[in-house]
Amino acid sequence: MPLGERNIESVCFGAIAIEWESKECFKDAGFTVSNNALVGVLVQLTSLIRHADDIFCDISEECQKVFDRTDKIHKKVVWLDQVVGKLDAKQVQIRK
């Protein structure tokens, strides 16, 4: 089994322990929990964006390699076409 190039880990959105400083903080408990969940979502989105950028960079490199090889083959074909165009069937000696 091949080793993974990219590891994706999920982020627990609501699993962050909240430290309450006083009883007045309980009034904003929903706000705190939603902020923690939002931070978790943002962390996961940044991870996803990093992976997507990595994938597209790899695809770009592969496309460049294919283009370079295609260009090299095209140059060889043009050169062979010129060489074959200069040949004359009447001047070529046939071995017996």
C-alpha cells in the first residue's frame, strides 16, 4: 500500500474546553461555543486550502513536464520531416 502524500485530519468543532472566569461568563456561553466552532471551521478550511494549493501545484508541474516532452518530440518530428524531405528515391542506391 503506498504511503499517503497528504494527511487530512478533522477538527473537533465543539471539543475545546472553555475556562469560565466567573459566573457572568455563562451568559455568553452560546457566543463562546459558536466562536470556538467558527475557529475550528476556519482551521479546517485553511487546511483544505493548503491541500488544494498543493494539489494544483503538483498538477501544474506535471502539465509543464508533459508540455516539455511534447515540445521535444515535436522538434524531433520537424527535423525528421526535413531530413526525409531532402531524400530522393532515385538517388538512393539499392543493395542487391
